[in-house]
Amino acid sequence: MLTAPTGSRHTTRPAAQQPSWIDPVTLHRVIDDLEKQPPLVEPREVDRLHEMLGRAATGRALLLQGGHCAETFGEQALDEVENNVRTLGRMGRAFSHETGLPVVPVGRMAGQYAKPRSRPTETRGEVELPSYRGDAVNGAEFNERDRTPDPWRMRTVYDQSAAALERIPDGMCHVSHEALLLDYENALVRIDPETGRRYSGSGHMLWIGERTRQLDGAHVEFAAGVDNPIGVKVGPSATAEQLLGLIELLDPERRPGRLTFIIRMGAERITDTFPELVERVASSGSPALWVCDPMHGNTRTAANGLKTRWISEIAAEIHTFVRIHRALGTHPGGLHLELTGSRVTECVGGFEPITSEALGNHYTSACDPRLNRDQSLELARLSADMWSRN
């Protein structure tokens, strides 16, 4: 039986993007309860994904990671899980058919309930309230009750994640999320008594965000202490020295499949620093897997005030990502996309194009815009052609 670690759960390192919990007694009660729960995922499943990602890191497979920007609580969100998984599966089959490589599907699901924000508060008129940080922290409605961070929501995250995992058809995909809320993540670390290895029980694969990847930060410290595959989001401000530092902290043994760099540069900026990053990491001997996130660097605001992304810019960043890898003789390892199997109208473009004026017709994302089912499948086919031709 897996056991929870004993001893202090605190860290002296700075922890960015954490909520300002106002009730420490309730917070500790929730953490104590989570520590008593069984893990959401098992070590053998985590090890299996590590092995599969190792093949992708050595050029023998591709990672296809996708799902909601931010999951929400409730039965309606759970009803979408199977449809999202099937969309991811169809995308993977299109990729595999065109490239001749097996595809490893990993969902952004069963744990993606917390979001980092650029500002801690939001102001509307004369009212200032805490920013919405995902259903794991507070509610999206702009009122004091909803926006007050509530630790009990982390207990709901556990229950919702367990329910989401039950909706995933057997063997269709592993799950991943950003390891943002350290109170939640630390409470679900478990130790295998047979091997002594530490695993995160919250998901098969975890990633550290662009805003929390500080070398001396608590998020990197947490990730270094678990044996799950770890991703790190890398934006245009990243330096080669920072990535080499992350390699030493997160993958000192240079194990294929352990570390994935998820690139989120933007179509206009990816050529500025990305080639140097790839060259320096490759020269270090690191087997890190490179994956393209063409969503986050290409977000813009439409005339109606809604955030959106243009399919043409998403495709342009993917094309440049693949082209740079081919020129350097390295492996473009896959894609990381925000998507849904539903017929939303959140991204502009596609074979049956959604216009900027139509964005409000069915815009349901809790945070950032997602590709809908048809756009996801179209982009998968287009990307597969890029991998094959370049």
C-alpha cells in the first residue's frame, strides 16, 4: 500500500501564484483529509507513461497533449470527458497514420482546475476582487462570496478528478495538469514502500508553468521530489542557462521521458531564441522531449472583448517549430493544445471558419479559448502533414 510522507509539508522556498487562503484552520483540515485519500493514479500507470514518453524523447513516438484550458466543477463538465478523449484519440490516429510514428495521448484533464493569473485582483467599475484562479480556488462570478479563496474546493478537485478518471474509456489516455496548488499537490504525494520512490498521486504527468519555473522556487523543488514525468512551460523570455539549470534539478540522471520542455513562444517570436535553446540543450546531453504549445503565445483580444486565437497563427508556430528541429537534426516531439470535443466558437478560422463576429455564439471556456472538435481534427491533419513534409 502506498503511504503519505511523514514530516513537514512546508517549504522555505518562494511559492509563486498561490492563493491567499483566509482560514488556515480549514486549510489544514482539508490537507489532512487529502493525505488520507487513496492516490488518483497508480505508480505502474505513471511508470508506463514514463516509458512511452521515453520513446518520444528518442524519436520513436510523438506526444499529443490536449484538453480544457481550465476544467470546471459539475456534471456537465464530466459529461464532456469521454467526448474530449475520443477527439484526442481521433487526432492521434490521424497523426500516426501520416507520420508512421505511434502517438502518446495525454489529456489536460482530471486535475486541471487551477490557473495562474497575471494580476492578483480584478477591477470592474469601482469594485476590486480577487482574480478567478480556477474552480480549485474560487468561483468565476464577480462577487465577494465567489471570489473569496475557499480551501474546501481542493477537496472537490479530488472528487471531480476521480469522477473524471472513471469517465475515461479504458486505456485511451493518461492524464496531466499544471502542478500549481502546492497545498493540494503535496497532500497527494505517496511513497511506494517496496521501492521507496515518491510519486504524485494527483496525475500521471505534471507540468510547471511559465510563471512558476524559477530555479529557486517551490514548484521546481516539488517536481524534483516526485518520480512522475515532468513538463516545463517555456516562453520567449527563457534562457539556455535557465533550461540547463532545470535539467540539473529535474533530470540529473538524464532519463528519457522524465523531462519535457513545452514551448509557448508565439508565431512571431519563436525564431528569436528557440534555435539556441534546442542547440544548447542537445549539446548538454539531455534527452529532454520538445513539445510545441502554439496556443498561449498567440492569444489576442477580439473587438467584442473576448480572448481568442487564430488558427493561422497556431499553424504558423507549429510549422516553425518543426522546421527548426529539422534544420538542427533534432526531434520535434509533439503538440500541447487547449481543445474540447464540443462545438464551441472560441478560436477564429478553420475549414468552416469561425469569424471574430461569431465568437460569442457559443463561448463557454472558463478561462482561455479552445479549439473545437472540427478545428482540432483539422489542425491534427495539417500538423501531421508538416511533420511528414519537413
